[in-house]
Amino acid sequence: MNLTALKSIRSGFSRKLLGRGIGGAIATLLLLPLPSLAHHPLGGRVPANFAEGFLSGLAHPIIGLDHLAFVVAVGLLAAVSTWGIAIPAAFVLAAMVGTGLHLAELTLPAAEFVIAGSVLGSGVLLALRNRPQSGAIAGLAVLAGLFHGFAYGEAIFGSEPMPLVAYLAGFTAVQLGIAIAAALIGQRLTQRSTALFVQRAGLVICGIGATFLATALLNSLLPA
């Protein structure tokens, strides 16, 4: 076996290890146990100042596993779509609108089910080899963003304008940051011919979405 062939085998092996390692890291991150007050970063208390509002905004999409899984999925979808970063940008803007709907006391029906379904659906899209066109994916991201944003609004409802603005800035910044990081990782691995990484991450996200959806169904059928 010549030197070129050896280098090729070693390069391919390294790419597989990299893909599996990062995929495992994402799976571990998404499956970490989370506190019971995942959707209330301040323990249910409304932020009282700019700092609390901003920190609450930063924390909400991270400690809510359903939200975190979807943001990661949106970033990975951006990595394999022609629209790129426009997809997570559309999601984040829609999330701001959804928060506004909550603050305006407008109700979105079955929000818990739609959020869980969006996580499951995004995982399915990632796991597919032949995905819908980027415009359709962006449309789904916008729809999901409205419901995710509506859920974000619960943590800030009744707050004063200053912490409210800080909260919006916080959750917008952290979601864009996570989505862009996921997109960059996905693009890099896809360029290295490890496209299976995206599909494997999609399967993990499918599992998370299915778990949340099953929990929502059980809670509706057997309320505590």
C-alpha cells in the first residue's frame, strides 16, 4: 500500500471520528438532565431590571430542552439548505413576534403540542436524505418560531419595559449564537463528506421531540 493510500485512509478515519465525536457531544448536551423550572430561569419570578431581563433571556432557550433542541436543529438545517443563515434568522424574528403575541394576551392554541411537534419535525427533516426546498423549511421555522416565542413570553409577562427589552435581546442573541455555531459545525462536517453527522443528529432530535410530544399527550389525557 503506497503512502497516498495510507494518508487517504487515515484522513477518512479522522473525519469519521470527528463526526461521531461532535455528534456525541451534541447528543450528550441535548440529553442532560434539566431543572423542573426549565421555562422560568428566575424560578418563576418576573425580571425586575435590565440585568435580570437579559440573563433570563439568555437562559431561557438553553435550559428549556425543547427550545435548545429546536435551535440546534435550525442551525443544522441552515448548514444543509441553500438559504443558509436566513432560516435561523427567520425563526428568531418569528420568536420575537410570538413573544409579542403573548404579551398582548393573544393565545396560540395547543402551543405545547406544536412546540414538541416542531422539535420532532425538525429532527425528521435532518434525518431525511431528500429534504423539502429551503423556502418550505424557512416557512416551518417561522411557524415554529411563533409558538416557541409565545412560550418565551411566559417568563417575562407582566414585566416593566426595560427588563422586557433586555429579555428580548438576550434570547435573540443566544439563539442566533447557538444556531450559527451549529450551522458552522454542520457545514464543516458536510464539506468533509461526513453528511451522516447531520442525519444522526436529526435522529437524536427526533427522539427528544417524540419524548416531549408523548409527555404532552399524557399530561392532557392524565392531568396531574
